[in-house]
Amino acid sequence: MQPHKVHPWSPRTAPPQGSRAGRILLIGGLSLLGAVGACGGCVALAYVSNMDIGGDPATAADRAVVVTIEDVAPAFESFTPDARFERFEHNRTLLGTDEVDYEYDGVGVEPAVYLSSTSAIDRTAQDARSAYTGGHIGFDAVIAAMGEVERRPSDHLFRWGDESRCETLYREGSPVGTVFMGRSDRLTFMLVLVGVYYDDAEALESILRPKLDALEARASRVR
């Protein structure tokens, strides 16, 4: 399904001040999310008690439970994703979390796009709830430290599970990205996307719903 009203962050959609250097600064700042560490589908629970203890190499099947660059590539008229900018892992943690973590960090090329997507299956709903709450704290801290990014609620675009949050990122008054975090029972999911933003519910659901359905199916096999 082709995306509807999905807008690459180009000179036509960015404000006049939104230079390439400015875009790289913003995307580079958000790429700190990957450095902070993903845990339980979010970014802030990289505590010692939940550190990665290894797992299986990520496989093609793992792509079914995270949003990848191929999912958003149709937003661009001409764009060939470069595998060199991908980081793709499937890990287990000391607390028993099974997580898939994907990142595409295309900061130094055009079109500049950053994508981070993590899905996780915790042992209990309480563990997932803690991860979801911690994810908010970690993401809020990163955005606050950057200072130049405004977040606006976009929950009308997509909701999922027991609790979720969808936001549009703005810089200098123009939309530049989309963020979604959600929890359903013991499952958590996160998407951070800069360089492309979604303002159409059907378009956003078209990339999120298949991943979440696949995550729920996967959870039935992971105990």
C-alpha cells in the first residue's frame, strides 16, 4: 500500500531556516536515542538489571515486528536505502525481555532520515509498564536537552493497546517527524522517525498495524 500524505522533510516542506546542517543537527540529536539504549521497547530502562545478555542474530523474520527504512521509503520520489546505515539486533535481557531493535541513521546523506524502531516482549505486564514509563522519561530528556524541537500530540492518528502516545515533531514551526510509543499487556513498541512525518491516520496505520499484529503473534510463542 502506497503511503498517503507522507511528507519527506525537504526544502519544500522545511522552513527556510531549515538548512541541511540544521537537519543533520536535529537528526543527529535524536540518534542519541540509539546510544541511550533501547529496552522493553523504549529508551530509558537501560539499567544494569536489564542489560542485554545476548541473543540470536537478527533475521529477516525480525523485520516483521519493527518499522524499517523500506517501510517509509515510498515517501520519497527517488530513494534507495543504504544497508550501511542500518543497525539491526535481536537481544534478550537479564529480566527476560525479548526485543528487536532497528535503527537507520542516514545523517550524512540526502535525503537525511533517521528511524529507530524497537519492539519488545516482557515477562509480565508490570515489566512492560515500567519500560513504557521509562521510555517516556528517556525520550523527554533527549528532546529537552536538544531544545529546538517542539512536540505536538497526534493521538488522533493512531492508538494501540492499553496506553500509547503519538506525536508530531516540529522545528521552527514546521513538522519534521513522527513519534509513536505504545504498550499492550506485556508488549511495548516504539517508533522515532525524523525526515518523514505522517499527518494521515490511514497512512500511519498502514506501517504500524502489520508490525503490531506480528508482535502480538510473536508474543504467543515467547514465554
